[in-house]
Amino acid sequence: MMRLASLRIASLCLAAVLCLAAPAAQAQTEAAPAAPAPAPPYQLVRTLQSLQNEAAAGNRAAHAAQGKLLLDLEQAMLAQPASAWDDPRNTRAAVQYVLSGGQPGVLADILKHGEPAGLPKGLAEGALAYVMGDTGQARALLMSLDPAGLHESLAGHLALVQATLILRNDQKRALQLLDQARLLSPGSLVEEGALRRAVFIAAEINDLDRLEKATAQYMRRFDRSVYAENFRQAFATGLVRFDIGRDPEKFPRLIATLRAFDREQQRAVLLIIARDALIRGRFEQARRAAEEVARIPGADQATIARASLYRAASRIGFDKADGALETLRKIDANRLPPAEKEILQTALRVASHIVDVPAGITQTPTGTPEPADLDPRMKRIVAAAERSLADAHALLDGSSPGEAKMGEAKP
């Protein structure tokens, strides 16, 4: 099926290139029959949309081909006769092209001649402002437009853009617009992008129900998308924001949501959660996620090593014996990625410091409040442990050691 899709894409691209090449071929020989006119913009943009929808369905060849096609389409559209832009199908295609990742010069050139034919006032200018990064102007021109009143080729695009423009200021309205984008452009890259953004917003507003719903919808419709890995990362980051370790009732619900993923994907997401929670100082959350990884059969040795690392590191200072230290010592560092090796070394340093401290020391440092079940032996060195784990956090973030504090989340 994928091979057939790739062949179809290749034929579409070839047809577009042949159309573009026709005028050149005509110039080379006057004796040849008159070459057909280049394809009109609306037909060219259909080819682009086909590629992008194939990418949303998981076709990596389509994803790789669209960059070249976007550039080819720019030249073809700039070479169109002025009369082409009297056709509303072509002006809609120009806006669609730019909102699909095309070069803004196409739309800027059309706007030099006034309001494009067949478009609501402000749509083309607002779309150009959006892709040029002028969000204030884009909001002023686009937010008053009704996506449902546009042609089907643009309706979903506009709803998605409107949601993006307000997602920081009016997240509930943004979610409504994302739902509208999905309904107006089913099965397309617009719907795929709308679902990914919905996960981000649901995490921002701590809407667990919405996060579960968007996840299930995405995995049911776009689990093979070329952007699925980005989705899993956003999903895992969203779960960390819920701080599930402090609310045990949420954890089973989140694990149930993960059942929409296959085993390999479940492990990947849980490892992201465990790692992110650990460096944010959410140790109970890290422990729960790491233990859940261990319950999923079929993991390779590298995955087992990472899960063991996150679980043991999360238990430093809470184990009443030196079990966490012994577990850390047994981990084969050669099975860990470079960043995790740094976490292992830091965790070993902190754990060794804790185990070696005299048992009678109970001085309480100032600063971060201590959990109720914190080992009394750790109280004298909590500040040192914080600095050590902060060093690991800094190594992961690329910042200088000492800039981060244990338990602080990045913005």
C-alpha cells in the first residue's frame, strides 16, 4: 500500500514538473506543436495537499517530497498570467499554498494588485501577516472571519490558524476552533495538526478528560503520521504537568489512556515521563512511571537500564536502607545514552553522600520543604543533594550547573 502511494505521489509530481517545463520545451523548437498551458494554481495546490495528507497518513516519501514541490510551485505561481488571479479558485489556492508552508512572496505579489478575487476582505492580507510573524495584524484581520463561511479548501486552515493565534490567551476558545478545524478538514494534515495542538492546550489547562480524548482520537486516526513522534513527546510532557505522583487517582486513568499506544510506544512515553519528572524533582511520579515500564513485557536491555536508573534515582533519600545506591551501582552505564550516564553519575554521588552521612545528624536546612517520609539521615545534606541533582538538570538543559534548583520546572 505504501509503495503504491509513493508511486502515485511520484506520478503527481512528474505531472506538475511536466506542466512547468512545457513553455521551455516550446521555446526550443518552433516546429513542435503548441505545448499545453501550465496547470492553473488550484490544480497545482491539489498536488501539494495530496502529498501533505499522505504524510499525515505515514508516508515518509511524501513528506520528503513536499519541500521540493513547495519551491517548484512558487515558481509556477509567480509565472502565472495576471488573468489567472481573476479566478477565485486560484486566489483560494494561493492562500492555501502559503498557509501550507509555501513562500509568502506569492501572496504578496497578488496583493500588490488589490483585494484578491473571490476572497473575504482581509483574508489574504491576514494570512500573509500570519506567515510573516505579524500576529497582531493577523489577529486583527482574521479573528472576525467565520471559517464555516469559507470554501472547504480554506475553512479548516483558517480555523487552525485562528486557534494558533489565541491559544495563549483564550485556550478554551482555541480548543473549540481546533474541533472546528478537524470537522472542516477530516483526514487531512489540518486535522492531524489540530489534534496535536489540542493535546498541548489540554495539558496547559490541566484538562485530563480532554487530553485523554485527543490522545485516543489521534492514535485512532494518525498513529502512523510522520509527526507521531512529536505527538508522543507532547503527550508525555502533558502527563508530567499533571504531577500524577501527587494524585494517585489520576495515575490509573493515564495508564489506561496509554493503552491506545502499542507496547513500544507505551514504553517510550513512560520513559519520557519518568525522565522529565525526575529532573523536575517530582520523584514519586518518576518512580511510578519507571515501575510501569518494567511491567510491560518485551523491553530490551537498554530500556530496562533506563527504567532502573529513573526508579532508583527517584528513591534516593526515601529508602531507609541503601537499596537505591545498590541498584544504581548494578546499572551498566554502557547501556545508557550519554545524558543518562550523567544522571547515573550524579545519582551515585548523591546516594553515596546520603549513605555515608552519620545517622545521628538531623539538622534541617532552610529552603525547599522536605517530604514527610524523608530519611532523617538526609536532612543535613539536602542542600548538597539539591545542588547535585540540579547539576544533572543543567547538563540535560544545556545550562550551567547551579542555575536550576531541584523541583523547579522549566517555563
